[in-house]
Amino acid sequence: MLHFSRARARDLEMASLHFVGKLPVHRLRIWLIRAWGGKIHPTVTFYHGFEIRTARRLTIGPRTNIGNDAILDARGSLTIGSDVNFSTGVNVWTGQHGWNDPGFAYEAEPVIIGDRAWISARVTILPGVTVGEGAVVAAGSVVTRDVPAYTMVGGVPAKFLGVRRSDLTYSLTSARGKAWWW
């Protein structure tokens, strides 16, 4: 019976977290993510259409922007730093099935995104990856291994493209400075 209850609680969490991304009131979105255990700084901005999987294993720092249609899979633990920008359609996966496992077993590894990283549009980040502080991931990339701090990577799979300045001091706009409804 306990197993049945846990499974139903997980189903309820997944369904409600899917719904949260469709809500028209930003403060309500943040409140519901926190209600499921997410550690979300009050200045984080979530744009419409995002999905979260397992909020209690999600941590997001101050002034981070999560773009439209992002998927944040925190089942294996997802930590996103301060002043991070996720553009539209970013997918971060912390779990996947073992492609060569005879039982197709589920495997999970944490993902960490450092402060002031920029994850551009339609990027996919796979389990176990760390994106270093100030790093940039170019649009459409698939990140399969760690990205060093202050570097730019791009492609499928993502490869080194260049170096970014390491004296970054900017802070992204807080959610409080935006309209209540987005």
C-alpha cells in the first residue's frame, strides 16, 4: 500500500509541476515549485511553458532566467547558479535509460550550471555534466561532457569554440522588475 501511495504522490507532483509552467501568475509558479520542495531564490524568472521533474532536487540561484519551454529534469539533482540565462527551449536531463543495459535500467547523475553561464536556444544538456562559471553554450548544441569555466562550446556533440572574458560582473534583471502576469 505504501508503494502505491508513493507512486500516486509522484504522479501528482509530475502533473502539477507540468501545469505550473502554464500558470499566468509568476508568483504562483514560484510558490508551487517551492511547495514541492524546490529551492528557488525569489528573484528567479520562469517564462511560460517550462516543465520541472522532481522539484525537491532543484536549486536555482538569484536573478537566473529560465526561458520559455525549458525542461528541467531534476530527478538526479539539478543545481543552477546565479545570473544564469536559459534561452528558449533548453532541455536539461539528469537521468536516462542505460542504452546498453539489458534491462534498460534508469540511470541518474547530477547536473551543475555555474554562475553567469548562458545556455542558448534549443540546447540539450545530458546527465552528469557541469557547465562552468561564465561558460556559453551555443544554440542547438548537445552537451555530453563538462564545459570549462569561461569557454564557449557548440555543436553536436558540443566542442570548444572560444574563450569568454573572466571578469564578468553583470547581474540579470530580477523577476520583481517584470509584469506580474508573464
